[in-house]
Amino acid sequence: MVVASAPAKVILFGEHFVVEDKFAIAAAINLRAKVFADFNDSNFISISSDINSPNTIKIPINMIISGDIHGYSPSITPLLLILHEFSFKHHLLDRGVDISIKSEIPMGAGLGSSAAVFVAFSAAILKLYNVKFNLYDVIELASKGESLAHGKPSGIDATISAFGGILLYRRSQGFNRLNVKFNAPIILGITPEHRSTADMVNKVLKLKYKYPSIFNLIYDANDKIVEEAINALISSDINRLGELLNISHGLLSSLGISTLNLERLIYAARNAGAYGAKVTGAGGGGAIIAISNESTVSSILKAINDNGGKAIISYISDYGVNVDECSN
Amino acid sequence: MVVASAPAKVILFGEHFVVEDKFAIAAAINLRAKVFADFNDSNFISISSDINSPNTIKIPINMIISGDIHGYSPSITPLLLILHEFSFKHHLLDRGVDISIKSEIPMGAGLGSSAAVFVAFSAAILKLYNVKFNLYDVIELASKGESLAHGKPSGIDATISAFGGILLYRRSQGFNRLNVKFNAPIILGITPEHRSTADMVNKVLKLKYKYPSIFNLIYDANDKIVEEAINALISSDINRLGELLNISHGLLSSLGISTLNLERLIYAARNAGAYGAKVTGAGGGGAIIAISNESTVSSILKAINDNGGKAIISYISDYGVNVDECSN
């Protein structure tokens, strides 16, 4: 039996701006999706998942190999596509597998929950079938799932989940790992609002193309924030990093992606002692992040919960996808 | 008997940015301060005011002439200084006067309530003593009161209150009247929060000097917003103007001057159908403005009142200070 796990991500700076080739900083956090996989004695792949409502599907291996994988739920089909790609590339999908998925990552909140599942799932399958692989192989396979789930993902989610740590990203330049140690708590506050990432991205772009002279300056300001944030991370200056989160949130608010529910959580965190707080991800709902020191964590968690959010404490996770064989 | 009145102002765009020689657009609105003045047969100036708690003070003319005007309340002393300046310049303060002040402008909310009183007060005194004067004389006299009340005022408040209409302002270039007609309702939402304008200005400048490379771009973005806003005003494009208010609010939020109470009113207005809404003035509390068409006014007013604000409907006022002799 194989167990693989992969972390959630938060975007610290630069969401939306990255779409127009600006810089973003993303980090893996210590909330993880886990995938257990083991061979069974059948010709079926069985997948059980605690995501959404718990359910189990069973599908014959030959249907996966032939690509006859549609008609399943949106959370299952991408996994079947990953298996199909795996079989296509490695010609190894010759034994039945029992797969079980458990995730502690809130879904639909811009925390890369689906990418973490796809990364852990891909690593588990590669490992179970004893394929030699590196992180890029995992990302490539996981990205097949991401493409199906999200249309045109930036690749940030799968990459950060595979690598862990803190990554600097720019579309035209790819990823660079920032070799910094950041130990302070990152508090998440999840709003109950639903939103579509694609809708939010399109809304922002529409506004940007309507007012290019204004937005070009705001987008340039994002890159200056990222520059300052790298310095603050290198020097572990949590106070500056908090101020930069606050400034960044204002710019994201000018793009039209904040909501009153997000603002409630942001001010709850700031007023409870956070160094700074901002929306993270696409906005229109989803999650905020706040950074604090250990002494104010409990009051910030309480303030977020008291203001309609679901608060979760997290830390940056230096390790990304992890896979092991268990002795049964 | 003389009656003078002068309007409140709202800053549509550019508050805080003006401090660093960027553009602002301010407008007079149809909330007015009124000053009634008439000679009496004594050697006293009597001032009664409905501002703060109603009260009446009586002070001998010779004390005003000699400048012995201290020890009165902060709302009265600037008026006595205006009278002292008037007597110094015109050598006319030789008869007792009864003065009565009534204002419909909310105080301490960044709406220029004190400047409107000073402007109306100055015009009333000049008129009562039959001095030939123009608007600049009124502004000069009123500004004495403003200096005492606010330290170093930009002069925006007294100027807009004297001239009325919509003014484009830049510190190094002074004022230019925008000859546009803007008929849509401007809805005010006042929060119960107290704040000091000077403290907010200093807080913003401190942040700007700490992160100049970021803030220089945000400040430049303000000027692009003002450019776009002038075009939107000229073409009466209320939809664009609303979007520009929203963008501007985000930038002001990045300067750190918004609060949860302000955000509540802003989202209440936007969600009730406003084209756009933003904080107006120094922030940290005070007022928001929202623009709408007539059909959504009542729901926006209700939404603001339901969310902890005091809602007031206003319109841009093309006329500024107004002074008349009444037949007694």
C-alpha cells in the first residue's frame, strides 16, 4: 500500500496580477490532501473520497484505458483522466487498485484543494506501479486533472503543491523557489460565499481593458509590493510583511474582487492583532489570510469565527508532495 | 438683517493624494450652513449656534478688536478670530451684532461643515457692514477660522463652499472650475466613528515614505482616475463615474484609511444599486459617498441606514456662498 500527501497553497501576493504577466508569491501550507492506494484482485479501479459527500465509484480498468471516463461527478472525472494519461504513457494500468482520498483542505476557497488531491493522487499511482518519477512528472500528470477541473490553470497550484515552500512566479519566467524560512502563523478565514475563479478573472480583465492607464499603474504597484515582500521574507520582517498584505488587499479591492464578507474577516483579523490581512485567491468570496505572531493567534481565530468565517491556523510547509510505501 | 448661506463639500476623488501634489475633484452639495446677522443696540457681539449643543455667547466688541478672544469653545473661537480680522482690516466693528448660526451639515464627517459656517459667517459680516467684497475676500476671512480650527487646511473646503460647483484642485496649480452639469443623486452615509484628519494624513504619509516605490505608482494611478473622471463628468457617464469611485476606494483602502464601518456602508450602497461608492475625506470613519440614479435612491438610503450609517441624499450645488439682506 502507498500513501501520498500534498499540501494546500496560499497566494501571498499577486493573484489576478499574474494573469497579465506580473509577479506572484505563493506558498504551500500544512493542510494536506492524502491518497491511499493499493492493488486489489479485480479488474476495477475503486475510488472512495471524503471530498464533497463521501462516495465510492468502481470503474473497469479497460474503460479507463480506452478513455471512456465521462458521466462521473466533476470531482471524479479528473482523477479518471489522470489514470487514463498514466495508462497511455506507462502502459502499466494492468491491475485493479483501491484508492481512498482524504483531504483537510477547504474546497472552493482558492487554497488549491483540487490540485493537492491531483498531485497526491498522481504520486500515489506512480509510486504504486513502481515508476521512477520526479516532481515534474507528478506535476505533468496532476495538471491533466487541473485542466479538466479549471480550464486554463496557471499551474501555480500543482507546482506549489508538488514542491512545497515559497515560490516566486511570473507567467513568462516560470517558478523560482525563495529560500527563506518563515515560521509565523498564517491564519485562514473562509467565507461561505461561492464564486467562480474564471468569472472573477474575466471581471477584472474587463475592468483593466476599460481603464488601461489606471490599471497599468496598479499592476506595476503589485510588482513593487512583491519586491518589498521578498525583502521582508528574507529578513523575517513580519511587521513589514503585514503592512504589505494590507496594501496589496487595497489594490485587489480596487480590482473589484473583495466582498463585505471578506472585509469583515480582514478587519476582524487586523483588529484582533494581525500584522496584516488580505483576500487570497480569486476573491468574490473564498478565503483571507492574516499573519500574526503566536500570542495573538487565538484571539484572531476567535474574531474570524465570530464574524461569519471559518478560521484555520496554518504554517508554511517546506515540503511538498510526499509518498511512502506502508507495510500492510 | 442679513442672511448668508454656504454649502458643504464632498471630495469625489483624490483625498490624501492631494497632500503630495496630486489632483483632486471636489464638489459643493446642497446641504448648507446659514448665518443670520443683525445690528443690535449694545456694545456686544452675541453668537448663538445650533451646532453642537445650542448655546449663546456674548462678548464685548472691544475685546474682539483687541484680540482677547480665547477661552471660548473650539467652535466659537474661530468665529471670534474672523471678527477680529474683520475689525483689523476694515475698522468697522463699531456696533453690536446678533448672530445666529444654523447648519444642516453633519459635523466631523469630512463634509466641510466648519468651512461652510466660516464662509457664511464671513459673508454675513461683510454684507452687514456694507463692505464691497468678492469671493476671494470671503475665502480669505473664512480661512482665518479654518486655520485655527484645522491647523493647515488645504483651502479646499472654504474655496468650494464659496464658489460652489465642481472644482479640480492641485496644490501647486490651485483651483479650476469644471463646467459640467451633474444631476445624479450623491448619497452620503455617515459612520459614528470619530477620527482626526491630521492623524489620518500623518498615518498615510508615514506609510508612503516607508514604501515610496509602491506608493508613487498608486499616487500616479489617482491622477489617471481623475483624468478619467473628468471625461466621465463631461459626458455625464454615471456608470463610468461609479466604476471610478470603486477603483478610487480601493486605492484609498491601500493607504490604510478605510474601516469596517465604512466598508459596510460602501457595500450596502453598491449592493442596493449604486453605480459606485467610496470613502470621502480623510477616512478612518467619517462619510462615504455613493452615486445612483433616482430609481435606486430609496433602497440605497435604507440600506445605509440599516447598516449602521446615517444616510442623506444630496445633489451637487452649482451655487456657493449666498448672501441677502432681508427686510425685517
